[in-house]
Amino acid sequence: MPKLSMHEITLIFLSLAVLLAVARVFGELARRFNQPAVMGEIMAGLLLGPTMAGTFFPHALSFLLPTPGTQLFMSGFTAIAAALFLLVAGMEVDLARVLRQGRTASTVSIAGIVFPFAVGYLSAWYFPHLLGYEGGVHQTLYALFFATAISISALPVIAKTLMDLDYYHTDIGMIIITSAILDDLAGWIIFSVILGTMGINGEFSPSTTILLTILFAAGMLTVGRWGLNRILPWIMAHASWPGGVLGFVVSLALAGAAFTEWIGIHAVFGSFITGVALGDSAHMRKRTKETLEQFVSFIFAPLFFVSIGLQVDFVKNFDPVLTFLVLTIAMVGKVAGCGLGAMAAGLPPRESWAIGFGMNSRGAMEIILALLAMQYGLIGERMFVALVIMALVTSIASGPVMQLILRRKKNRQVSDYMDSRVCLNPLKGKTQREAIDEFARVMGGIIRQSPETIARAVTDRERIAPTGLGFGVAIPHARLSGISAPVIGIGLTKEGVDFNAPDDKPAHLLFFILTPKQDASAQVEILSEISRIAKNAELCNRIKSAESYTEILGLIKTKEI
Amino acid sequence: MPKLSMHEITLIFLSLAVLLAVARVFGELARRFNQPAVMGEIMAGLLLGPTMAGTFFPHALSFLLPTPGTQLFMSGFTAIAAALFLLVAGMEVDLARVLRQGRTASTVSIAGIVFPFAVGYLSAWYFPHLLGYEGGVHQTLYALFFATAISISALPVIAKTLMDLDYYHTDIGMIIITSAILDDLAGWIIFSVILGTMGINGEFSPSTTILLTILFAAGMLTVGRWGLNRILPWIMAHASWPGGVLGFVVSLALAGAAFTEWIGIHAVFGSFITGVALGDSAHMRKRTKETLEQFVSFIFAPLFFVSIGLQVDFVKNFDPVLTFLVLTIAMVGKVAGCGLGAMAAGLPPRESWAIGFGMNSRGAMEIILALLAMQYGLIGERMFVALVIMALVTSIASGPVMQLILRRKKNRQVSDYMDSRVCLNPLKGKTQREAIDEFARVMGGIIRQSPETIARAVTDRERIAPTGLGFGVAIPHARLSGISAPVIGIGLTKEGVDFNAPDDKPAHLLFFILTPKQDASAQVEILSEISRIAKNAELCNRIKSAESYTEILGLIKTKEI
């Protein structure tokens, strides 16, 4: 049996380690700037691929994947990574909810796909060469593909944005999610039909491929869904836990991927539909979904997205005119389509435009579609680069624009406002008075206010009602004018300070919280998060025995021990 | 860039789906017979590989991995799977506990490696050809390898056996685990030295390889461990959760694997040592470990073990004399070494022999070692088959023999004794009397006792103290002579039956439990598990609204919703 040599195995381990590490670091940086991780992961690919490293250090690249064997391996590995990513994306689709949503969602989703589709199709039909048409395929197919590419949405990015804005479980949030799901499904089915019409595989005639695709999707979402809902409880009852379900889900998704690849459309469509059918079952345990989702999102997905940048030189193939046109058509089509659809369904203008911009983000789905289209020769490298940039720009824009239109703020988190300079360990004060003064002195230097003002505000608040929560936790706090953002300090004391807790126990863990006077909700959000922490006795004990500020920050952020 | 063709990608998806599904099914079957899952996974490989399918259906095999490209891919994929499996195995090692354990553990582990090593070395040195020596390498190296192969243990199998017997947290359990860890570490280091001496890689001289190996292991377990313990909290404090840690751990393990492969020993050693250094940190969250462990144990590990069977024809290469000799030398060396070591450390004979048989199981580690040795040309296919069989037989034997020596029984689980025929949904009885009679009628037919006897025993018990637990759950039960195993029935009723619960609420979920008269602990174990279920209100609600017996069984087994 042919095998990779020991040297090639070494290279594969090393390449995967480097690609994963760099992708994750850039993913984290992207999130630091409130951007989706996929942004950073693709950037990492540009850095390691021909765009940057290839231009400046041609040898660095050949260090990563120098032999045909390692390159063959990577092409297989990224195919699996993409299929598993789409499995997880599919599992997030809540079909039952889609079916429950009424007229509004269907109006928005139909307008949200028909309008941009029409705009896209007509532009590409009348101005093919302006829009990157390079021959090779029939012009109708090219126009159809371009129309599809600007019509799909990106469920994961949209869901993440809505959750960040605390808008996920509102009516508008649900309309956006439902419409995005419908548009995604429609988009992928149209794309499959295009691939089928091209007859790429040759194993089947185009019409057979289309027929099989529709049969597969319809079958999986009806009979398949019904069957899975019965098989899952059986597996959990009779096989080991959670191994039975995990193995079943992954092998089923791989089989679905093999089937769709075999009938001549892409593997990712099979695993996506399998994911939709599985995710819908009430018998999929939350824990199993989480395990799959975490491993796939943080190991497979970064490796897949970083590999995109390895394939194309983004600088050489960047065409500013084409990119600008694609971006404009995509944004106008989607925002106008969804916005007008929502207004037609009776929603007020502000919400309607928010829906338009929400649906406008393309994210990872668009990039996968573009990559496949390039691999099948449907589009050239210039169009690929333009579509990737369009996907990134629309995703970046959607969060801030929605925030602006809806005047929403992100939910505030304790860990965002903690300051390493205010970690008093140990806190020296023995009485309430001494403890508050000690905090006020340190805080005063940081927010540039007199310690007396701070101490007075906190003491006044303490007089209204004591802030000892019980369980050894106290949260002296006050709203202060003259600061623009909350500041949170932490104090640990072995001896304990009495804060008149309901259980009469002294406080060993103190959160000292100052929030801006004009921002009432900041205080509410922060205090409710801290009271959740206080109720978790094990977590509090770990915080109390932590050795460094970093360790405390990690415990508060993850809330796990 | 060379790529796998669309046809090859289809084949890879299909092969992985088939291999994973068959491996998991056989893994589950093995567990059904109280055997480690790896047993079944290897069997699945024999079935799909040249041993069975290859002999009877030569075309079936070429269906799985027919092209050089797919075979190249699989060799890379299984290398990664093995490295990740060893990462997880390494993370289970609790170094701190190893260092805490005193004289006994070190005596057992030293005797447990020196004695079998000496027996193995001398046998292979004096009777090389009887023990499968086929030339190619120096006889000393061969004897060293054989000695190592029969000296190592299998931590995961041993830990699983001890947990099954509820013996994990006892002194004996800890001695066994600690000794197994030390023997494993020693075994892998010796094996690395052998590979280094062979100078397989050629990049370094043998002595440099050995030096680098020792430096790597010692460095990772001291400075590396110290550094990781500081880096992990920083990642959790500053990166996204749990993606930051997951990505870091996997890329570090891959880098460690690349390093050890580069210096001329195998990749698995690098990821194993990385795992040991990581697993030891108090900052590795339980949830992160679980996610890694579940995905690797149930997706990567089955794919790796099933692929072992694809490589060799086990029937053609089965040498009964060699297998018998290997098995005898391995068992005598390990059982006698550990048993005598334990007695020398002052333990009573019965416990000492239990330790001997506990340490005797070789499991997956032995198989990985044998596979590597075969790939490096250290051993032939006959010896490989003999070592795999030895690993399987010693693992299978260890549980039952320990159980016999220590007269321990496996902890009983509710799901093992539930009977689908006694799932009364809905239960018709409205009063306690009627409900008990209804259960007794159905149960009587199954255990062949008169319903009156059963009802009387349960009613008598009910009179001593009511069995309503509150939260809508009741557990009418009795100990009965004439049955050999517990039987558990389930009843659901919308109307509720009064069982005098402390909260005065009627029971909607009834467990009807009969246990053998002579077996007091069976009742205790079953009742304590049910009271844990009763306290989980969400779980009980899901059970009450379950639609089938299978669903109820799944909920009780997984205890998750």
C-alpha cells in the first residue's frame, strides 16, 4: 500500500500545527475587534500563502507543503474539514422553528432571495465581462451562479451578531434567522442544480443529478428526519454514551457527503442537509452538539479557512473595479430586497432596514461557495477574490450597522471591565470602611477621581441596602458621574470583611464596581452576572484560592473549573 | 498544487463513513460483552481488511481504498488519529498523583518492568528464532524490543477496568494506576531509544536522537509543565472560550508530534508527552478535556484501530506456537513481576495477585507499539499478529480475573435491569394498591412468581416506610427470594398515584424494583441511582413525556436532556 514517508508525515504534523496556531491567533485577533473569527482565519491564510509569504519569502511556503504527497493529503483533509463544518452549520438550523414562523419570515426570505437574484442575474447577463465572465461555461450558467452567490446569507455570522446584540430571541431576530435559513437552503439547491447542469461528474446526466439532488434533500428533510428522530433514542438507549451518537452522526454525515459528491454535486451539500435533518431532532442532546460544534469550529474550521488563503494570490488577483461592482450589487440587492420585503410584510421602516443589513452578511457560506465555483472552473481567480472580499465586508458591516439602526448595545461582560491594577490580593482592610477606602484609593488613581468621592458614593449606596450577597461574596458598588465605562476591581481576603450578608457570613471575595451615572443598564447587567458567579460555590472557591489576576480573569470568563 | 480527484474525495468520504460505522458497531458489541471497545474496533478491521473481506470478496476491499491517492491520504489520516489518541491518553496521566504515591507504587512499577523486561530479553536473546526474529536488525535490538513490548501496560484499559469494579479510588487502584503510568513512560522511552539506535531517520546520529529524546521528555515534564501551567490561565483569560484552549492544545500536540518524528522517534511519543504535561495542569478545564476525549475516543481512535486490521492478513500470518510463547512469556513476566513486587512492598497475597493481573492488560498501547515496530521493519507480520493477540487476550482476561480474585462485582446500573415488557404507559391504577397489583401481574409472568407474593412483599415494604420520594417520583420495591438478578419496571401516569411523599405530591413516575434477597448491595446501588434521577426535575419531566420505552431507556442511561 502506498504510504506517506516519515519525512512527509513530519511535514504534515508541522504544517497542521503551524496553520492551526496561526489561524487561531488571527481568529482571536478578529474577535478582539468584534469581527467573526473566520475573518482572521482567512487573513492567516493570506499571510502564510502566496499573497504574503509567497511574495516575500518564496522558501517559507515550500516549507509548509513541499511534496506532492503532502499536498494531496491536505486537499483530502480540507474536504473533510469543510464537510464537518457544514454538518455543524446544518445542525444549527431549527427546521421546526422555520415552519412555525408565519407570513413575515416567508415574505422577507422570498423577497430576500428573489430581488438580489434578479439583480444579480440581470447584471451578469447584460454585463458579463464587467462582472468577471471568462468564458469556459455557458453565459446563462455564469449569470445563474453570480445571482446565487449574491443571494445567499451566512447563518452562523448572522446568529452570532444577533446574540451579541441580545436580539436573538426577539421577533426580529427570529425573522432574520428564519429567512436566512430559507435563503441558504434555496441558494445551495440552486448551486447544486448549476453543478448538475454542467455535468461535471459525468457519472450521471445533468437532469438525473438534479432529480437525485432534489430527491435527496426532500427525502432527508421528511422521511430521513422522521427516521433519525426514532433512531437517535434507540442509539442512546443501547449504545455507549456519548460515543454511540457521536460516531453515528459523523459517519452519517460522511456518508451523506459521499452520496452528494457521487451524484455530481458537492460533498458539503450532503453533510449540510444531514446536519439539518439531525439538528432538528429533539433527541440530539445539547452536550453532544456542543462537543461536535466545539471540535469542528475550533480545529477543523480554522484549518479549512486558513487553507483558502494558501490557494490564491489575493494581491495579484485583486481587481478593484470588479470587487467594487460585486460589493455594490450584492449590498443593494440584499438590503433592498429584504428591507422592502419586511416593509411589505408590515414591519416599521427602522426594523425593516435592520433586517436588511442583518441578512446582508455573507460570511463563511459565501466563501465555500466561491471556492467550489473556482475549483469547478465556473469562475476565475479574480472573481473568487472579489467574492471573498464581498463576504468579509458584508459580514464586518452587518453588526455595527444593525447596532446603529436599532440603537442597541452589546451585553456587557464583567471580564471586559476588570482591571489588573485593581486586584487586591490580599485585601488588607478588616472592616467595611477600610475595605472601601482601600479600593477607592487604587481606583481613584485609575479613573482620575478623588478617592473620597468614590468612597462616599459607595458608602451611601451601602447604607440603602447592604451589598453582601452571602456565600462569602460582597459587591460594593456605585454609579459615578464623570466616567465613560464601568470599572471592576477584585479583592480577596482570608480573614473576611462583614458586609451584612443575609447568611451573616463575612465576605472573602469582593467585587468593587463603578458604573457611569447615565448608564443604568450597565450596572444591572454586571450585577446579574456577578450574582450568577456568587451562586456557583465551587467557582468562588477556586477564585478565592487563585494565584494570579490572570487565573481569576480566566475563571470569571469561562465560569468553569 | 496536486489534488485528490473528485472521484477520490468521494471514495475517502465513503471509506471513512464505512470504517467508522463498522468500527463503532463492533466497538459497541465488544462493550456489550464487557470488553474494551478497541477489541471490537480491531475485529471490524479484520472483517473489512484482507483477513476476511480480502479472502472471500477480493473486490470489496478495493472498493474502500482503491487508488494510490486514497491510500496515501489514509496513511496520513491514521498517523494524525494515532497522535491525537496518544495526546488524550497522556492527558489522563496524573503526574502529581504519581509523585505523591510512595514506596509501594515504585516497588510495584519497578518490579513490574524489570522482571518482565529481563524475562523478555533473555528469552528473545537465547531463542531468537522461536520468538519470531527474522534478521534485518541486530539481535540485541530485537531482544530489547521484545522485552519492551511485554513490559508496557495499557493505562486506558486498566483505568476502565478499575472504574467498572468501583476500585479506582482505592489504595490498590491508585497503586495499579501509578505503576502503569511509570511502566508506560519507561516503555516508550526505551522504545524511542531503540528507534534512535537504529538510526532510521538518518537526519541525526543515534546518540543525538537518544539525547534529544531524553531532553524533550525531561524538558516537557519539568520546564514545559511549569510553563503550560502559566500559559493556560492566560489563554482562558484572553482568548475565546473554549476555542482558545482547544486550538492551543491540538496545535501544541501536533508540533510535539512533528518534533519527535523529526528527531527520529515516532510522532505518538511527542503527542503523548505533550498530553502528560498538559493533563497535569490544574488549569485544564474538565469540559475541555471531555470535548477532546470524546471526539478523539469515538471518531479518531476507532478509525485508527479499524485501519490496523486493513494492513495485515491475520489468518495467514497467525503462528500458533509463536503466539502461545509470546502470550505465556508476557503473562508470566508481568503477573509474577508485579505480584511479587507488591508482596515485597508488604501487601497481602490476594491484593498482590490482583495488582499483577490488573497490570497485565496491554490494550491499545501495545498495539500501537507493535504497529510502529512492524512499519520500521523491527518485527515481521507473524510477530505483529502475535503481539496484537497478546494485547487483546491480556486485556480481556484482566477484568474477570481481578473480579474473581477480589470478589468484587460491577456497580449495577438501572438501565441494565430495565425490562421493556414492564413499561406501563399509561399505568391504569389510581391507588397505591391498584398500581402495585398492576406491576406485580406483569412482573410475575416474567420472573415466574405469583403476583400475590410480589404484591405482598412490596406492600409490606411500603408499610415500613413510604417510598414516595417527592418531585412526583415513587419507588415501590422489595427484596425477593428466588430471583438471581434485579428487575426494574417503569410506570407513567398523568393522574398520579399517592405514595405518601414528603412533599405530599402524587407520583407520576414510578420505578418498581425487585432485587434478589441475598444481594443487599444491589438494592442500595439501584435506589441511589434512581434518587439521583428523581432530583433532576428536567430529566424527570422529559421521562414523563417520553413516547416510547426506548426513549425512556435513553434518558435514564445518559441522564441528559
